[in-house]
Amino acid sequence: MVLIIFSFNDEVIFVKGSSLFYLLRLSALVMLVYTIWILSFIFFNQPVEYNSWISFTNQILFQLSTTFVAFFFLAHTFIGLWTVGTDYFTSRTLGFVNTSLAKHADLIRSGYTFLFVALGALIVITTLFIIWS
């Protein structure tokens, strides 16, 4: 499996399936460690008070790690949703549902890809705005 990540001015970046596999596993591991870190703060600071939470979230370590996790989250969801789109939004699979849908499989897959890329970018931009403002 080869995924075209980016195409600009006739320069295309290809990524092999094994690289996507490792990136997916790495991003899942990073998000797991981040979640454990946040939950351990909540668990060991009972009751969580406003001042302790503000001092925790205003640290540069928290802001940087949240930024990295946001980008890993974006990569993780992009790979997963891209895989779902290329597996299920093909003319063959949509043809089982309705033959007229099979004719528009490329358009449906393109709209689906645009939707999840736009939503992912919006989530990451919102996260960065909240964390760094």
C-alpha cells in the first residue's frame, strides 16, 4: 500500500504502508502516555482545584506536549480514516449498496477525505489556539 501524502508542483511524497503502520503505532503510544500523564495528575491531586489545574496547564511542558499530541492525533486519525475511505468508498463496495453510487465513488471518497481533513485541521487549530493563548 502506498499513500500519496502531498502533491505540489508535480512533486509527490509517497509513504509506504510499513511507515504508516509504524506512525500509527507511535502516535497511539504517544497519546496513551499523554493520557496516563494527565490522568495521573488528576488522580494524585485530589481534589483538583482551579489553581492547581491552572498552574499545571500553564507549564511549557504541558503546552509543548499537548501541541505534539495534537499533531500525532491528526496523523493517527488521518491514517485511520484514509484507510476506511479507500477500503469502503470504492465503486466495487458502493456498487453492492446501490449501482448508481458506484458511478460516484471517487466523488464520495474525495468529499469524505476533504471532510475529515478539514475537521481534523479545525480541531488541531482550535487546540493550539486554546493552549497557546
